[in-house]
Amino acid sequence: MVLQSMTGFARREGTSGRSRWAWELRSVNGKGLDARLRLPSGLERLETDVRKLITDRFSRGNLQVGLSVSVDESRVEAVVNQGALATVLALRDQLAGIIDPAPLRLDTLLGIRGIVEFKEAEESEDALAARDADIMAGLEAALADLSEMRSQEGRALGQILLGHVATIETLTAVVERDPSRSPQEIAAKLATQVSMLLDGAASLDRDRLHAEAALIATRADLREEIDRLKAHVVAARDLIAKGGPVGRKLDFLAQEFNRESNTICSKSNSAAVTAAGIELKVVIDQFREQVQNLE
């Protein structure tokens, strides 16, 4: 599977019988999947099927899904009010001996209000079912287009994320190789500090001071943080290679990256390590910002 961004756009349109329809889909970032539908009056019955198609294909993103339908060719039919016509004919027969009993002409009937009404012809059930099927097929095609666009952007984001991961790996190696991390360097710095304290205050307990120095040296070691950063680098690369909806997992890893970089900065006893730690934080922020775009 490939990574998918949560942003994209798609449009599909077509005709079915006398109707012209068009789907327009927009997708942006979201914590979950939120689909907002705009369906024409009379087509609300499609909402359940529309939502199912969306949830079958996507797991995250705020989607705006709009459908427009228009009739290309107007078709009018005449409807005769049979009750009103029967009343008029009965009245003619009733008055046959009083008025001219000539047959009623069509223009006369059309001039009598309520006898004939003209209205838009209604589609048959089969025609409406065929139109709905065409509209839903158009939605499936639009969703496929949207998915492809999100995948293309996801592939581009994957390359950017891999670049950030490579930088994190490089900076981790810089911290690991720094001379200030060697036991000898740490011991030398602490010995100097202990000696200065003893010279300035002879009453200090020498054994207790050395014990405290050893504890400080242990806490200053960055081995665990470096090992965890290396493990997170491997995990991030595996998730990016795996693809699919891994945005939440990569966001969690970004938080873990940040935690380790903070600890490195707080434990650092070297300007070079502190500088690498700060640069780590910058790259990790960039990594997390891009991860927010992933499904």
C-alpha cells in the first residue's frame, strides 16, 4: 500500500436520459473521517449508499461531497381533469334544449379553467432507477480519482518524511560520536568540578561528594536516548514503506522523537551535543508537521 495524503479534489459529470449530473469532491485534513454531503432535493435517499462508498475507501479526512442534477430537455404533458370534464359535459346535456347543442371544440375546452393542465412529465420508475445507478457509478469514479490524487501527494510526502528521518539518523550519530560522551571525558569534567569544590570547602564529605558525582555521571549518559532514537528511525521507515493509513502511528513516533531530543538537550554537557539536540527538535517539528497531512 502507498501513503495517502488527506487533501485532494475530484470532479465527475455525465448524463443519464434527460438528466445531467455532476459530483464535486474536496478533501482536507481531519482527525477522523467526516463527510459532509450536499444532495439535491429528492435524492436524499442516496445518502446511506454515498456514505458507505466513502467509508469503504477512506479512513481519515474532512470531505465535502456535492451533487448537482439538472434536466437538459424539458418535456411537458397535458393532464385532463376527468371530473371537471364530466361536469362540463353533463351541464351541456342538461342545457341541450336551451342552448346550441353543437359538439364542444378543443379550443373551447382549453379555455375552461381546470379542464386541462400542463406540467413537467414525470420519469418512469425504471428511468429514475437507471439515473440513480449512473449517478452512483459516477461517484465511485470520482472517489477513485480523489484516492489517486491523495496517493500521489502521499508518495511525495513519503519522500519528504524519509528525508527528515535520514536527517534525524545523521544527527543522532553526531550525538553518539561526540567526544563529550566518552566515560573518560565525563570523569575528567566531574573530577575537575569535585576538586574545585573540595578546594573551596574542606568541610565537605569527600566520599559523599564522589558518590554524588558518580550518580550525576550516570544520569548524564545518553546511551538510552540514542538507542531509542535509532529504534524510532527504523520504525518510521517501516511504517512509511508499509503505507496505508499510518498517519496516527507516525504522529505518535514524532512525539517520541521529540521526547528523546528534549532529554538529550537537558542532559547535554557539550555545546556540540546541545546544538545537535536543538537541530533535532527543528527537524522533528518539520517531520510532525508533514505527518499531520497523512491519512
